[in-house]
Amino acid sequence: CGNPSDFKPPLVCDECTMCCNAQGDCHSTHEKFVQKTKFQNYLFFSFAFFGMLFAASGVLASAVYARDRHRNRGLPESSVRCPSYRDKDRKYALSTIGNDSVYQFFLRNSWQGWIIVLLTLTAQFWLLFIFVEGAENSWTNEDSDLVYTWQCRRDEVECVNTNELSERGWIAFVILMIAHLLKDIINGTKLIVLSAKQRHSHYKRARFFVGGTLLTTVSLFTLYVSTIYNYAIATNDREIIENSVIILFICDIDEMLFGILMVINEDWVRSMSIEEKENNQDAAVETSRKEIIGSLKEESRHETNQTLALEDQTGAVSSLNDEVQSLKTVVGALQETVRQQNEQLMRLIPPPRYEHDCASF
């Protein structure tokens, strides 16, 4: 009943515990995790997985928004929507989503950037779904990469499992997943938390929420795909590492595409980059600040010169006043000396004597 089969169509045996193919390889028919959850296959479970992630993101954002609104109750709106905090949040969002990734275009208002981001996400999910299809536990689907690890020989009663995958392989798998995906999961969660801040507009909060949710979804979906694919085909510790590295390579498409765009047209990419925009804004603000400081220094220098000139004039007037007062004192002393000399001269001059003509009488 396995693939490839000696029969067209393959035999169907619902009560069999082992399903073997024409090559003599067999696989256990016990229900997998996804079948126990009443989903038909991994593909249907993937859509439910997306729904759970978006729902969890919405619950997280709502909880943070309620907490932020409770903390800011009674505060004026101007205090809540402080421009300095919003500028810091823009830089924080860029560093969180990655300044070397095309995902940063999602933080801008350019439709060209959004198209690039959506095409990148579409390519990543499309490639990941190829591995989901390969991990399907289907005996008749030729697209399934399911490995038959059991050997059921005709001369033996018991089947033998040839799978050599051990706990060491799964430990290596966990290390690779943590090292490569945990950062993006944490950063995506931070963006979702940032989207719930009351100080941002509804439009910007929606972009932060969608960007954080997509970043988290890509990382967690990669973890999910790596797990089910390795569970389906990895037969030893080396294979699980090889498969994991191949699937993790899909997560780097956004960074590789950013590098390609930088090589093709670096100026255009920088014009699309929120970092370049903020650098231009910072440069403009710095230039304006320097111009204002220079103008204030010039005015201060002019006022200082005027103050010094006024002080010099005041000193000159004061000096002239002192000289005038000194001259007045000298003149007064000279007048007093002249008056005293006149008095002395008057004393030295005898009074005049008059002779009378007696004959006239």
C-alpha cells in the first residue's frame, strides 16, 4: 500500500499496522499528532496555525494597549503623544525589524517598498509550503518525501526500525532553531507590543502590528515546518542538521534580497530606507540647530560689542567729568588767589589826599 506500489491504484488497508512499498520498505500507520487533532493533513493544520498566531498577536496587543491606557489615564494627550518618544520608537522599530532587511520598507509609506516586502513574504511562505507538502504522511502521494524506516522481512515475525535518529540529533536541531529564530521571534513580539502604545496614530500602530506579526509568523512557521519535515524524513543525526540548515536558509531571503538591491541601486534603497530618512531629518535638524546657534552667537557677539562700546563711552564721559571737575577746582583756586592778591594790593596803595584852595573861599 506504500509508494511506489506494485498496484495501480495502491492497495488500501485501514486495519494494517504497517504499510510497505514495492521496495520492501515499511512505515507505521499509527496516527500522527496532526491526525489526532482531527485535521486531515499538515496543510490544513498550517492554516489553523496561522490563525492561532494572529489571534495570539491580537490578544497580546490588546492586553498591552489596555495596560498602557490605564497607566496614562488622566494625562493630557500632548504628554502621551510626545514627539521625542515617537522619534525614539521609530528608531527602535527599525533596529527591531532589521536595518539590513527589506522588511524595513514596511515601516515607510512607499507602495514600492510594500510590494517588495509582500513579494518576499510570498516567496518565503511558498518555499516553506513545499516542505510542508513533502512532510505529508501520505502513502499514495508521490510528492511526499516520507521515508519508510521499517524493514519487515518475510522470514521474520517482527519488523525492524532502521531509523538512527537519536536525542543528540534533536538537541542539535533545538540549538539551530534557537540560534537562528529566537531573535526574530523576540523582535516580532516587541513590534507587536510597540503597536499597542497609545502615543502612535492608528495607521502607524497597524503597520507595527502587521510587521511584528508577520516577522513572528515567518519564524514560528519555519520552526513548525522544520519540525514536521525532519520528523518525516530524517533518519540520522546528520540528516536532521542538514534539513534544518536548508529550511533555515529560507529565512535569510529578506536580507539577501536587501543586499541585491543595494548592489543594483544603492541610492534608491537608501531613499527607501527609514534609517536614511531619519539620518536626513537628523542632519537637517542638526544643520538648523547649528544655524540657530550661530545666529545666537552672532547676536550675542554684536550685543557684547555694543556693550563694550557703551562701556567705553561711559568711561570716557566719566573721565571728562572728572577732568571738568578738576578744572573747576583749579579755576576756583585761581579765582581765590586773584581775590587775595587784589586785597593785598589794595592795602598797599595809600588813600588819596585832597588840597583845598583857600582863596576860593
